[in-house]
Amino acid sequence: MHCRTEQEAEAVKAALQARLAEYGLEMHPTKTRIVYCKDGKRRGRYPNVTFDFLGYQFRPHMVQNAQDGSLFCSFVPAVSPSALKSMRSTVRDLNIAQRTHLSLADIAEKLNPLLRGWIGYYGRYAPSQVGPMLRHVNLTLRRWVMRKFKRFAGRTVAAARFLERLVRTRNNLFVHWRIGMIGAFA
């Protein structure tokens, strides 16, 4: 709910608590709080300026004006740190680096549905914020290459260059390579 002042927000919160209590419900004490939507026009100092909702973290962030390219502060959604942690955990649980019996196409078959969903959902508002997760995927692929091929054992730069060449020749293998969200291998 958006309010004009902190006092108005406190009044709405109290009224909502009373209304929910009529039905035997209550607001979650740690999830319910008043947040100041700080941006370029609202510059006040308050303790709470971020909140998480449905895997997004709404926070003040520098964005670029589409018309003139200038930067300004806006209150926008981006993937939340907890969602990034969950995505990295999911990739880690696939145990790709240990599955040297699989081909790269088999790995792509396992990863692409996950990547497609994450990029489609979290990449909608701030695609650059999905970059750390894509970098994690690429580093996992580099570890797989180093274990799969003996010539790359202990040679991280050579394995990274191998994957960079692969991106140029077979960019349709992984979803994030296909759309140009490559990230880094080194």
C-alpha cells in the first residue's frame, strides 16, 4: 500500500491489523513493515528503504533514462539476494562439475529450462542483476571442462578460453549464451 506520509502509513497499518483481527488473522511481525520508497525525488533518510516480494528486492537503484541516457535514482525491482542464493544453490545441487560422463549437450539439457525460467522471470526488470548467477553457471561449466578434459586440468585460463571459443561457434547451446548474457569464464 502506498501512503503520502509515515503517519498515514502507521494509521493504515493499525486499521489493517484491526480488520484482520476481526477474522482471527494477524500480520506477520517481521514481514510487515513501513518502507520509504527512496528515489531521485524522495530523498529523506529512513531506516527501511528496501523490501523483498516474490523473489524481487525493491530498492533505490541508479537507472538510465531511455530518452537522453542520463542516470537517475529510481525505486525499482531487481532479483533479491536470497533468490540469487537459491539459484546458485540449485545449480550447485546439479553437481555438474562432477558429472564428467555427460556431454555438454546433456548439461545444457538440464540447465536450459532453469536458465530460461530465471532469465524470463528475473531478467524482466533488471537483466544486469541476473549476471552474478550467470557468471556462477559459467564458472561451473569451466570447472566441468577442467575435470572432463585432462589438457585443461589446473589450467583455468585455457579452460575459460575454450568456453569463450565455444560461445562464438555454438552460442545456441545454452540459453544465456544465445541471448548474449554471457558473463565471464575467468
